[in-house]
Amino acid sequence: MIIDILNYLTRFILLVFFQIVIVNNIDLSTYVNPYIYVVFIIGLPYNTKPWIVLVLSLLLGMTMDSFSSLPGPHIAATVLMGYFRRFYLIFSTNKDDLSTKIEPSISTKGPIGFLVYALIMVFIHHFVLFYLEAFSFNQFFSTLARVFFSTIFTILLIGLGQLLFYRIAKKA
């Protein structure tokens, strides 16, 4: 249990550090702003209690907001993503998996299953985040394009990270 907590704490710190120091300082375009720190919430085990997911989402959002110029959008986006995570997992997995410590990854869900899961969670996060940052529907389509391109690029980075750090399970 202590080792699991230390493992997740290390993952939390490394993802936030990587996001703040490296990813936030890469200027790709006004339409591409990847936020890979969300993989922390995406990668929590299936059996993580919903209230723990929401508290961790809140802490992750507060940490990211403390390093940004706007207070609140990361909190709202990560908490909403953490909230919808449980519903997606209930509909996409069987009851036996929900009671195990298995983490959603390419090796456990398969490449397509994991990427669909990550795509939905990242889209929810980015949609809320970018529309709260814009705080207006005057530029609805340009913000939607920003959500779309940032989601695609974030999914590419998350998929690359999954391929580097997880083994794909071979089906017999």
C-alpha cells in the first residue's frame, strides 16, 4: 500500500514537472496545446474509489492552476474528467475488472480500447479547459478547432508514452 502511494506520488510529480517545464514551453501553434498531465487521472486503477479520483483530480487541477495565469480552469476540467471517468469505465469494462487494481493502459485494454478511453477523457478535459479559458462563445469554432487539434496531439503523446512504458499484451 505504501509502495503504491509512493509510486503514484512520484508519477504525479513527474507528470506535473514534465508538463510545466517541457510541454508548456513548446510553442507548436495557437491551435495545438497538449496537456499530458491528464494521463495521471486516466491511468488510475479501476478500483480507485470515485471520491479519491475526484480529490486527486482536484489536487492535480490546483497544482496546474498554481502555475498558470488563470485560476480555476484546470480544476474544473480535471474534476469533470475524473467524474466522467467512472461512468465510462462502468460501461466499457466488466464488473470483475472494476474490482481489481488493474490500471487502464495499452497492455490491459488493448491499443484501440485504451486510445478510445483516453480520447474521450482528454476531449472532455480540453473542451472544458479551452472554453473556460476563452470564457466566451464569440470564437466558438476557433476554440473548437483548438480543442480538436490539442486533443489529437495529446493523444499522440499519451500513446507514444504508453508504447514506451507499457508492453502490449499478445493475444493467443
